[in-house]
Amino acid sequence: MPTLLDNLRDSIRLIGAQNLPAVLTYPLHKAWAEVRSGPAVAPHFLHTHSIWPLSWQKPGPIQGFTPHARGLTLGTANSNIEITLLAADAVQVRCLPTQHRPAPPLPYALAQPLDTWPIPPFEILPQGDAVFLLTGELAIGALLKSGALLFADAAGRLLRADIDMGWGRDGAVRHRTLLHEDERLFGLGERATPWNRRGGTHILWNQDPAGYKDGDDPINLNIPVYVSVRPGDGPAYLIFYENTHYAEFDLGAGSPQAADHRFADGELRYVFIAGAVPTLLERYTELTGRHALPPLWMLGYQQSRWSYYPEARVRQLAQDFREHEIPCDAIHLDIDYMDGFRVFTWDKNRFPDLPALAADLRAQGIKLITIVDPGVKADPAYAVYRSGKAGGHFCTLPTGEIVHAPVWPGNSAFPDFTDPQARAWWGEQYRPLVEAGVAGFWNDMNEPATFSPTGPTTLPATTRHSLEGRGGDHREAHNLYGMLMARASAEGVLALRPDLRPVVITRAGWAGVQRYATSWTGDNQSTWESLRLTLPLVLGLGLSGVGFTGPDIGGFAGAADGELFTRWLQQATFMPFYRAHTSLGTPDQEPWSYGEPYLSINRRFIQLRYELLPYLYTAVWQMATRGWPMVRPLGWLDRALWDVDDAFLCGDALFVAPVMEPGITSRKVRLPAGTWYEFWTNQRCRGGEALTVYAPLETTPLFVREGTVLPLGEIGPSVEQRPDRFLRLHLYPLAEAGEATSWLYEDAGEGFGYQQGERRVSRFVMQRDDTHLHVAWEREGTFEPPYVHIALTLNGLRRAPQEVRADGDVYPIVVSDPVQRTALLSVPPFTELDVQL
């Protein structure tokens, strides 16, 4: 076990001895800054544990109601409760005290103003001791005596009962609801807690617990949204609280049958959505926005560590990928590429010609991504600091002095990203890196995190923020900081490079961050426990609207052995963000670092990733157009499997059961209902039953859903250097007579031509009867893919087909493999395919 002295030595080594005085004295400066503004401004919860009011004011009985264009307002003795319909299945609720009315939240989370949503048909129905607001899909009942709100679906099934609202004199607000006995709760952003959030108390306050472990709460990216599901045919709903302040959600920890949501300040405002889970995500991301389509190369393999330098090492790394015949699309440069950790600079000794390096890597198909932190070194000789100070772009204290806090460069200033002028200024600072050819930007430390030996590692609570000119302090702006840094970065890079899709990766965020950035799951550990945490983390983010994410493969803190790295790589092959990363002072953690057999296995899975790119890009297109994450819980297809947290769906058709224990050569899985094909053998398996699957190190359990047309591409050194001679279509027949649909999305993979129709959306409709398998290929859009041949593989066949026709012409079977149960042939792009079984 490391001793206290060991930990102190490590800390000095990481942050630098020259920064140690600033780090050690920061808690005193921070506390003094908060005390100077008066005790009412420096809340308890930022120092130790939250202290909530001993008593709460409550709305009390409903005394009347007033209809309005989108719903109705309920009046009580001391408040108004506004109920506003957004759609037939979505409603906003606001509790507005008549005496203490907090400033409404700024609409950072919203993709469009709520008053632009079409007004759905509805009726208001008073009935005895209640009044009901009815649409075709939702019923909201207000009980006049108690003030409780009931939410039911079109079938009359009770979804949620909100039994209590309240507010304290210090501005805190509270919301209590009853929970069904069999109710599961998923989401709340990025959490290192059990997949089902019920039974726990969860803090919503972005922070950096470097090297987090199971149970650490909170971590980097918190979003006050969760999905409620019940097994079997039970209904589902989503609830989103539009409040950025510190919060604690007791989801059945204090009382098993109730959830208690508390915010330190701000308005009690929430959106309730009813429907099936895919519909919930579609509606929620209509509200908060969706991921933009990334460039296709962002789905390629990416390599990082703290840190690759000097330039010669980066060049050698790129050469090593090519010599080992392992595809790679991006190399990341961590903080040591900078000049003294000054953001938007590079060390001219370590990187004497960064533009030439970026150009040479680009010629090999490899992009350069650099880290960018928000802390700007307080150095009068540093142009970024001077211009930020002169423009008034940094956060200040109530006294007007700039807030300084220690991070990597030492004492630093922090841009106020709630100020539109500061966002524009920050975006312009990317110009030197953009002009040098850097392709993407990795926003780190943006919770915001600071260095402090005690207490909260962030800015003082009294730090002032513009909040679009309204004004406010860090208690309201803290959780917004990472999202708005990502916004400033994305908007700035797009302005500087308007023909290319901006690439921003963020560690912290809030609701709506997906409009500006992808994410990763922060600084994990190189342990099997951390590998097991990865899937609940990614699933929770996906159900919170942040679908493009993934882990540091191999773990960040510590040293992975070959087996752990390979198993992590296998899991991440089916997740959007595909990057290996490790910390300072750890052994090499590249795919070849562990020798054989790991090198060959790692190569095969990275190559498989590139083969799957047409399918994965289609899943990302669904994310961008419908809000569906690529990584989906099994309950997405089979409601009996909502509790499963060690297997997942990748897109519409792939079931993945990663191995997450050392020394394992088999594992149990339970497939969703229906028929599935084992990917490696094409063996047909029945869903809904427990199976033991062979899983030696060189493989991972992977199944394909029946009725799937699985598009695959060719392997190349990088996305841009892949051959494009043909498209491979793997057909997995329906087990019985019926129909199934598959999708394929294609565009140029870069730029914005797809927004003007330069895209192709293919719909494959498979039909089967006793003697024939029929596939109709429907196309929409003007994009013309480069391939002219289709390599067709029929999988899971018990015998070779008698005949295959494409648009009426017969094509010979080139290879028939009874062991693999496959038949291969080449056909031109077709409209109708008919297979005589």
C-alpha cells in the first residue's frame, strides 16, 4: 500500500514543485473569497455535506385553476404550479412561489425555444376533487386537497405520483414522488454506481475524482434526467429537471417507496415524457438536442497517453501502427505538448514543426488531436492571458478581481463561458492549432477542476458569471461550465474551419452537451473492477442523451496487463469512442505492447472495428437523427432484461457480452427474445434462454439478430485509406416466415454536404417464407458510394441455396461452406434479391 509520503511525492511529481505553494494555499484563498461575500453566499454543501432546511414551505391545497394556450395553471395560497404541454406525450411543470420566485434557468439545455413546439390538442376536465389535463397519450391529474400530481398513459396506467413540492428560505427546492415496487431508474449521466440507480443517493455536481472507483459519486458529467421502466408490459417515462444547481437525488435510499429530489437553489422545473424507451430518448433529445454527425474517422481507433513527446516519438508511433498492420486514425497529445502548460501553444523544443508533423501524419491517414484545458496561466507575458484580461473574459470575484486558481500551469484564470463574448474570444484562440493542422480538440479539467489538498477542487462559490448578462455565481454556473466550454470550442473551430465537422471531446458537461461534443468516461483505473464499471457508465450516459462516448481502453491510472488490455479493447470495439489512454509514468499501453498472443488478437479486433464501420456509422446516424445511443441496454429489445449490466446491444442488430473477469474462457449470457446467430460460427441460437458461451481470449461473445442485413467494409490503414472496391452485405435469415428491416447510412464521411441531401439512406426489407428469402433494397438521397460490387454472404444456412437472383438475373455461388453455414457470391448493387432455399 502506498504511504502518505508516497502519495505526497507523487503529487509533487505530477503538479510540479513550483506549483506546490499555490496548491497548498488555495483552500485558504478560496475560503476567504467566499467569506468576504457573506455567509449566505457561501453554501455549506460545497465544503462538506449538504445541509438542507429543517422545514419546507409547501404549496398546499389547490384553490383554483386557470387554462392557458398550452395547459393550465394551478393556484395555491402561496404559489402557482404551471403545467405546459410540449407535445401529446411531454409536459413541463413549474412550481413558482408567490413571495420567493427564483430567476428562471437560462435555456442552455434546450435545442429550441419551448414556445416553438406545436401545441397538441388537449382538454381540461374538472372532476370532483381533481382536475385533469388530457391529451391522446397522457393524462395529468391534480388532486385539489393534497396538491399531488398524477401522470398516467393513454391506457390509464399510473406512471408517476408527485406527492410533494417545497422550498426553503435559503432558496433550496424539493420534489418528492412515489415509486412503484418494481420500478427501475436509469440515467443521471455518468455515474460509477450500480446501473439501476434506485436505492442510492446521487449527487449532481461535476467533479474530478481522478482514478475513480466503484461507488465514487459524483464524477465528471452529471445530468438530472432519468428513465423509469418496469418489467414486462409495465409503462415507462423520463423526467428531466432543468436546474443546474447542486442537487441530491435520493432514489429510494431513505424511503424505499419514494424518491426525494433536492436542489440547493433555483426553480423547481421539470419535463415529464411518457412512452416506450426509444420514444423517450427521441423526445428528450428533441428537447435538448442531438449529437451532430462526427467525421467518419472519429469512429476509427485512436491512441493516447500522458504524454507522447517529442515529435520523433509521435512519428515513430505512427510508423509502429503501420509496421504492425494495425489501423489507426488519431494520435492524441496530452498536456506536455504545450509550452509550460499554456493552452493554445506548443513547446518548440519538443515539437519544432507542429504543422509539418500534422501534415505528415495526415498523409498517413492519421489525425492529430490535442488537449485543451480551461485554465489560462496568469502570466503577463502570455498573449492569451493578456487578451483575456483586457477583454474582461475571465471569471471574477464580487470585488471585480480575477479569480486565480492552481492547475497545471500554476495559478491560472478561467474564462467565463456563460458570457457570449468570452465564448467567441475562446473560439478564436484555437486559430494557431487549427492553422497548424490539428484535427480535433480534447477539453479536459472543465468541471472545472482545480488543485487543492482539501475541500472542493473547483472555483469559489462566490465566483461571478455573466449568465448571458443576467448575472449569477458559480453555484449556478458550475455544472454548466464544461458544456459551455465545449460549446465555445465547437463554435470556434467551426468558424475557423467551416467546411469540416468540428471534433471536440469533453470530460464534463450537462444536459445538451451532446450538441457540441463527444465525451469519454474520464480518468478510470487499470483494474478489472474499472472494466466492469465501463458498461454501466456508457449505458447511463446513453440514456441521458450523451450517446457518443467510451472509456480509456486499458485504464488510465495504473498498469494493465495483456489480458486486461485485450478484454477492454474487445468491449470497446462496439462502443463509439475507441481510444486507448494511460497516465504518466505507466508502462507502454499500445496494442503491441504485450507481445503475443495479445498483438494478434488486438490487431484482429481493431480490424473488425474497421470492417464494421458502415454498420457503426449507421448507428451514429440514428444517434444524430433520433437520439438513440449506439450502446443500448438489453431492455431496449426485451423488457425482461432491463437489469442486465454485463451485456449490451450495439446498434439495432448486435448483441455483445464482453468478458470482464480474468482467466475466463466461457460466460453465461441471456439473449433477448427471438432468434440470434453466433457471429463467429453462424450457429443459430434461441433468445430468452440462458446460454453458456465459449469465450477464450481470442474472441468475445457476439451475436447477430435474425432478419439483419449487416453492412461491412474493407480493412485499411485508416478510414480514409480503406479500399472501396465493394460493400459486403451479410444476410442473417429470419428463422420463420416474417419480415424485418435493416438500415445503412452513407455519405462522404466529412463536411456538410449531407445536410444538402448528399447522403444515401438504404432500407433493406427482408421477407421469408417456406421456400424463399427475399430482400428489397430501397435507397433515398443523392450520394453515390464508390463501390460497384456487392460481396454477398448468406449466413446460418443448413444447406446451400438452390438459386440466387438479383434483379432477375441468376448469380453463381462462389463459395459454399457447410461448416460455417455460409454461401458467398458477388452481385451488383440490386433492388430485389431472391434466394431460393
